[in-house]
Amino acid sequence: MKSLISSIQAAQQAIKQVVIGQDHVIDLMFIALLANGHIILESVPGSGKTKLAKSLAKVIKGQFSRVQFTPDVLPSDVTGIQFFNPKTKEFEMRTGPAMTNLLLADEINRATPKTQSSLLEVMEENQLTIDGETLFVPSPFLVIATQNPVENNQGTFPLPEAQLDRFLFKVNLDYPEHAEEKAILSSYQERDPFHDLSYSLKTEDIVELQGKVNNVTFSDILKDYLLALVRESRQHPDVRLGASTRAALALMKASRAQALLQERAYVVPQDVKDLAPYVLEHRLVLSMEGAIRRTKKEVALEIIQGIEVPVEVGSYER
């Protein structure tokens, strides 16, 4: 397993040479991949969201598909259709781009709610139902959805709570610092470094590591800490709808994946605290009064800071 973790670390470093200044986002993408989760990347146009997704698919030698969402995209354009072949006089299956390892749902908030909902089944159950026939997508399967901030766009359809709850992380990409942006200019001056990106993993390696995540110890002390965070999200005065049980399971799985990537067989409180903002923020529905005064990010951070982090009473290794 140690060699696989080393390969993951090498893949992370390779992507960081292509997408400069987004190191933490790249780390979160690998955590999501090993935790069998999905991720939303939000930022202004031109910040490298698409390049991140394509780079991840390339280093794991996975199949990559992309859907550019617009209001006229239909659910069948995502999942696939049964069509009648006049030559054979039989119905044939034509699977859509969702039949892949890594699906880039580009500008997902430009799709209509009906089309957005076409991803619900495959994101939760890793399967597609097309005209009554069920097909399983290959493993690993990861959806990376991108969206621009809603307030900067017209003709967008905000994702409903049921859809948001199926994403493990929501991550905001910031502008790079001056030195990082200068490094980007230098790196891309003669040739796009993406073309020199080689794979260091196989999809089979990712599936093996996904199985190892389930063996990482998550102690009862940490379960109580995690549940305290989730329950506080439901009781906070500015929150109308807090984190679900699915969110609790997602945070536990992500924390175990982070521990594995750091070559630990057990989770520590910092793992949970590090990842809680990305798991909780997009799942909160603020009250009308709360939304006027605060952002979801501010409320999520207040919840996390308000819960005491457990000290080491006994061992987290059991």
C-alpha cells in the first residue's frame, strides 16, 4: 500500500505543476476520489476548474467525459437513450457521457432542474437507468461539477438541496497570489504543461485504495465530535435546515481518506476539523434572517469553532 500512496503523492505533485496555486484544492480532489465522493468547484471563469478535472483523469489513466451544461441540454444527453436502428430493426442502447470514470459537469447551474436531477441516481448509486434498463458505471466514478457564482450570472438554476447533499465537498477557488500567477505565465509561456502530464496510477489502484479507506480506524471519541458538529448545524439560530445523516457519513469517509493519504491507520480530530467546512457549508439552508446577516461559510466556520475539539483521552487508534 505504501507504494500506492507514494504514487498518489507523485500524481498530486504532477498536477500541481500544471495547475499552479491550487494545491489545497488538488489535495481535496484526491480525498474525494478515495472517499467515493463528488465535488463542486466554484469560482469565476478562467481559474483552472476544467484543467483540474482533465489533469486528474489523465494521471489516473481514467476515462474522461465532459458535459457543457446549458438550458437546452436534456437528461438523455447526460445518461443516454434507447434508439431504434432501422437497419437492424431493433432498439439499441447509446450511453451518454455519464458512463465514464470522471465526469466534468461544466457550469452545472446553467442546466434546468430536470437535467440536473438526471445525475441524482448515478451520483448516489453508481448506476444509470435508461428506459428501464440499469447499467453500472465503471469504478472509480467521480463527478466534478463547476459553477460560477450565481450572483454573477443570469439564466442560472441554483442546485436544489437534494442535489447539493450528494456532493461530498464544495470548494471555492481563489485567485492565485502574485508569485503564483507569475509562475503560471512562465510555465505556459512556451508550451501547455498539461501535454507533458503522464499518469502514475491506474484506475485499479484507486479502487484498491478506496477499499483501504474502510479499514482506517474512526474512534468513538471522534464519532461524538463529528455528531456534535452535525447536530449544532441543525440547532444554530441562523440555520433553517442543517446537515443530514448523509453529511455525517460523508465527513467520516472523507476524514478516513485524508488519514490514509497521510499514511495513518487512524483518524485524528484535526482530520475532521480540516474537512468539516467543505462538507457542511453547501448543505446548510439559512433562515431568512440569517441569510441577510451572514453567509453559509461564516455560519459553518462559527459552528466548527464553537465545538470543542476532543483532547486525546485514550488512543484514536482503536
